[in-house]
Amino acid sequence: QKQKYLRNKSYLHDVTLRAEPYMYWIAGQVKKRNMPMELVLLPIVESAFNPYATSGANAAGIWQIIPSTGRNYGLKQTHNYDARRDVVASTTAALNMMQRLNKMFDGDWLLTIAAYNSGEGRVMKAIKANKSRRQAH
């Protein structure tokens, strides 16, 4: 990753320009919910703040929401409109999801972000495996 950023020195500048129209509004939403302000920066990692970004897993938008998660959080997806690419709708869904995950992980924001990125099942499995290893020693 480090080499990628060193080779492309304008990357952060370009991301900042893309983020500018949205960042202040997202920060307000995060603040209203008393969530860590660092979450405002998560779309840099997820999509470089590109609402048109699509991953190999068909995650879309600045928050990189997969279709099934989008549907679970009420994001409409039709041939003509995909709310995962709608910054307001997808931000609301992403923050709702992170609040739910944060409750699930007893207020641990690192586990919350890990679960947001890789799935709650994967994080739960890793926690269980780690507990098993500690009990074995």
C-alpha cells in the first residue's frame, strides 16, 4: 500500500477534492450520532470517496455496500437507480449499520470497523478462535 501512495503523490489531493462536497455533511451526521469522528474518513479507504466505485464483490458507492446489505438497510436498487451510490442514503445506511455493529461488539469501535469491512460473521469467528487459543494455553 505504501508504495502505491508514494508512486501516486497526487492521490490524497485527488481524494480530498472528491470528498469536499460530502465530508462536512457526513461529519455532521457522525457528530449527531455521537460516533467517532474518524469514521468520516472511512470512505477514503473504502472507495477514495468515489460514489461510482464498484468492487469485485459488487460493493458500490463511497461506503462500498454490497447489494444484500444495501437491501437489508433499505437502499433501493433498480436498473435506473442504486441508492448505494447516493451519498445521503448510503451514509445513513452505513452509519445505521455501524451503530448496530457497535452494540453487537460492546462498544468496541475497532471490532465495529473490522466487521463493517469484512463482515460480522468473520469477526465473530476470529474472536471465537482467539478465545479458544487463549483458553488452550
